[in-house]
Amino acid sequence: MAQNGSTPNLSQLPPEMLDFAILKSGGALAPRLGRLSLQGRKTILTPAFIGNTSRGVIPHISQDNYRKCGVDGVYIPLEDFIEKYPNKTPPVFQLETPEPLRAFTALPNDSLVVLGPRRNPPILTPNGHTNTEISLLTSVGFKMVSSEYYAAAARKLQPDIVVGLADIPFGKEKVSIKRKDKMSDRTEVWLRDIIAKQNTVEANERKFNIFAPMLPIERDLQSWYLEHLLDDMVDKISGVAIYDAYLLDDLPDELHHLPRLSFHDPASPQDVLRQIGMGMDLFTIPFITTATDAGIALSFTFPPPSEKPQDDVRQALGVDMWHADLAQSVTPLSEDCACYACTKHHRAYIQHLLSAKEMLGWVLIQIHNHAVLNTFFSSIRASIERGTFDADVAAFTAFYEPQLPEKTGQGPRVRGYQFNSNELAREGRKNPKAYKKFDEEKIVQLRAAHGQLVGKKPEVRDVIDDEALVGLVGMGNEDVDVRLEGLEIEDTKT
Ligand SMILES: [Zn+2]
């Protein structure tokens, strides 16, 4: 791996070798600039984010609109594809083609594909992990999948990057020291499994790169794992997957040259800045889709506008497109945005789409929200380059509200496995009922509209109107026809 810009010529590297060059670094726990390159894929300047997918697509964005999101890579969880396991071979494994995962999900050839076991953020599973298996959630329920199966899946699917299995008891508030010991032991064994599988890739096949997980526990509790990682696996891994950004401090020096992919779910742009300030390189940003589903068009710039917000009130990070004030607003989602949604449509139209539950409403907001994050990240890189990052972060924090706006409107219909864990814990129905009972008052109104009085039985009409008769006759005829045919056959038999 090259450091500080002394990149070897890309053509000298084996074609599937991931190269990460650190272009600027202020030392440990400081923001840094990097360049992630892999032959045949678009070069990614870091800090950056990649698309967070559901079943291989960025939610609301079909693959023909993928380019409009401006991302150069995606994160794909294996749990989205293996609902048929273990009874049948999942369809994604049945493709006999190079790079089956890319082919199956119809992603462009130049897009980086990162495979991990679980969605980000993962939905908590009721079963614990065992020494050889992790618990994950497919679209038909929770399943146990072995480390061997995961390694074999990576070998077969040929993604560019595979995130090693980590034994993390998600959602557990307290984890005992004994359990943490186990996390370290198992993660070490599972990483060995995947490295062993990588070694079986033939010379003429595309080799996948491995990102080693860093457990969200104190360094001395994962020392067993880290020691072995440094002793005999470090040259086999191409990056690290970080589950707790605040433990970046504990990252061994020997791993500092590797790209860092964050699985520490940021709740807000400020959280993203905090992680970048500690030296994070690559993100998936789940809040983009959360905001889109809520009908919130993100709206923030970095650094923030120089003029102070009015009355010293901090500005919102997004615009709630359900807000009644926007019903006649013919301005773009954000004034300065050059995205497809902002150049072609206005707020009133998007609000109309949302109220009509037209999918296009969410599609346009999702395209816009990705564009906002793209600009956010390129401005962050420029700010690190200029050396004004800390001051810009302080200005951003002072200018904007600390959290994204609350959801007010109704989101698109979602399936159980698309929930994030926070939402799962929330009370009430996931999808509101499409058909509801009217309340008493409404029933009286409706009856009155039909000429009925409360408590009085509806009039029984003794004449059936023509329309109803036609309907009955039609239905009767079909019935009769079928029977007649049957009879005829019987007749001919006898
Ligand atoms: Zn836009």
C-alpha cells in the first residue's frame, strides 16, 4: 500500500488490488484526504460516501437512474439475497457469469461493490451468534449463517470488497467482559476463514479485497484479535470496517495506511463531520433514505452561508415537503442545487406527488438528497485541503439545528425487513391501514347523504333497477355457459 501520494503506477498493480493513497493527513485523530482506486472502477476521493442499498438498489432509485445519484460505489448486504437458503440455492448464486453480484443487481461496471453480511444499520436479531454462525434477517425471517457460508458467498459473488464477519451483539446495552472476549476470538477465526477462501481464488479470476472489522469494544479486550491480525493477516487485508468511530483512537498504527469504512451510523451531518474529524474515510449514510422516506428534502451547505441566520435561530437541515406552506411554492427543493429534481421540478409538484402517493415524489427527493450529500462531501474535502476544517465545522454546528427535522407526513409503504432498528422499537402500526372504519359522526353524515335516517332501516326496494339486472344476467350467463358445456360433453358420452 502506498502512502502520502507515492502511488505506484496503477497498471503495475494486479488488476484487482485496491489502492489507497493518503493525500493529506494531520496525524492520528485528524481529518485526512485520500484516494481509493481499483482498476476498472471510478476513483473515489475520500472522505466520501457510497450508496446504501436494499436488495442491490439505492431505495427509490432504479438502476437506470443510478447515475443521477452521483455515487461511485454501493454497499450491499448478503442478507438481502438469501431468503431461499438453506432449502434452495438463492438465485444470486445461480448466475454463471463473472461478478455475479454486479450482474444480478445490474450495477454499472465502473461502480465499486462492497459486500457485507448485514444491512446498515442492522435490524436486531433475537438469536445470539454461535462460534461458527451469525444471525441475520432475510425477507422471510431470521436465519443463522455460518462463517464458511459467508466466505463461500464472497468467493462466488466476486464483489470488489468484502467486509469480514464481526461478532457484534447489536442492540445489547451491556456486554459482559466474557462476551467481549468471545467477540474477539470469533472475529479472528471468521477473518481467517475469509482469508483462506480468498487464497482459493485462481489466478485468472478476480480477487476480492478484504476489510477487517474493528470491534466496538476497548482495545485491550480485542487485543487477541488485533495481535493476530497484525502478526499474520495484515498483508491480506485492504481496509478496516469501523463499528465505533470513537474508538479510532485505539486503531493500531500498523493499520493507519488502510482506508476506513464506517459502520457507525451517523444520525446527522454533524455526526458525519465528527467522524471525519477523527479520520474516517468512507461512509454509507442511512439518514439520506430516512429523510427521503419522511418527505424531507435535505438542505445544508458546508461551510454554512456566511450571513447569520435570522433572529439567531438555527436553520433546519432540511425542508419538510409535506408542509402546507409549500402547496403553491414553485421554487426548487433547494435554491442552489443543480440536481435533476431541482432543475426540472418545483416544491408544489413534489408535494402533490407525495399526497397522491406517487412513487416519483420519493424518487425526486432521493435524487436531490444524494446530490446534497455529494456537494457536502466535496466541500468537506476542499475544506480539509484549505486547512479550515475545524473552523468550518464550528460554523456549521452554530448555524444549523443539531438534528434532522421530524417526520410529519406519511412515508412510502415499507416491508418488515426494510425497517431500521429504531423504528422497530416504535409503538404503533408500521403501515397505516389503507381502509379504516368511519367514526359514528361520519356514518350519520354518509347515511344522510343517501337519504337514510339514523335508526331507520333502509327502504327495501321491490324493483331491481336495470343496471343491476344486466349485471346479474351477465353473471348468470357465464355460469350457465360453463354448465352447458359440461352437459354437452356428458351428453356425447352417453
Ligand atoms: Zn436538488
